[in-house]
Amino acid sequence: GQWTILQSRDGDRVLKRCFSIASAPSDRHGLTYYVERTGAGGISNWLHACQGGEEVEVRGPHGKFPGEGTGALLLVAFDTGISPAWAVIQDMAERKSADPVRLLYGWSRGGKTPLAHEIAALAVSWPALTVTFLDPDGVLRAIPGAAAGMGRAAVAGRVQWLDPAKAALLAAGLAPERIAEEPYDRPKPGGGG
């Protein structure tokens, strides 16, 4: 998916990290991100603590938007990997794409699954979209069946799930060049930590 580098300062420290864009390209109100607060996450914790008025530098966008193209699309999202998948889904729905889109969404954190209500509501109003909510291991088991008839795929999330998901997509017959990937815990050029 597409991503930007967000950078700011906390005293003398420079904080920067890559974040996937969760808003559709047609959204003229600005960029939307879903930022998970982590114990070691310098900028993610800083963003959660912002009161307003702080400056954040945005560099990008970078990457390829997987909604571009034609043909049936399988989206595989693990945890906050839903951000780029949601951007693709919104864009294709706004364009009233007739291409079938299947979303396998694996949430490992317990509690409320982010965007579940919004995604389910869109699936009701846009018949090209089918959605399956599972835990990450369930998503990995579902990939072979879900990949049937899909001409392309995009997978986003942590490498612990992304790598086996990509292997399952390849085993299901998708060509490597037809699989877009957005790993969240592999460094991106210039992205910092």
C-alpha cells in the first residue's frame, strides 16, 4: 500500500516512522492513519499523547496503491495491516468497481476489532466485497480457499504472519508479481524506528 514517513521532535529527539495511509486517494479531507500504541514506539506514543498544535512533517507518499489495476483482488490484513486494506476497499467501493474483493482480516489483540463495523456495513452496500473476520492463524488456514479465482492479492501486517501468508498465496498459484506486500516490521528506506 501507500505509506508516508511521519517525523517530529520530542525535545532533542527526532522521532520518525513509516505509517500506512488508511484513507482512500479520493479523500480530500487529509490523510488518515491508524496508529497502534506500543511500549517501545517513540512516535506512536508521542502521537497518542498529542494535545493539538504539534507539528508533524509528512514525507511521501511512497509505495504502490494496490487498488490500481483490474481483476479479482484478495486482501489479507493482520492487525493494523487493515489500514492499507481499508484504503483500497474505500477507493474501489467509491469507484463502484465490479471486480470481486475478498478481505481476510485477522485481529490478534482481543477486544474490539478496529473498523469491523465500518467494513461489515460497506459489505452490505457494495456487493463486490466479501469479508471474513478471523484470528491470524485462521486467516492463514483460509488463504488457500479464498485465493481460488483471485488474480491478484495484497497482504499487510507483521512479518510473523505476512511471510506465511505470502507462501500460502504462492502455493495457491498466484504469481509473485501479482502479490503486493506491506510488512510492518521490516524497515522501509528512510523510515526510522
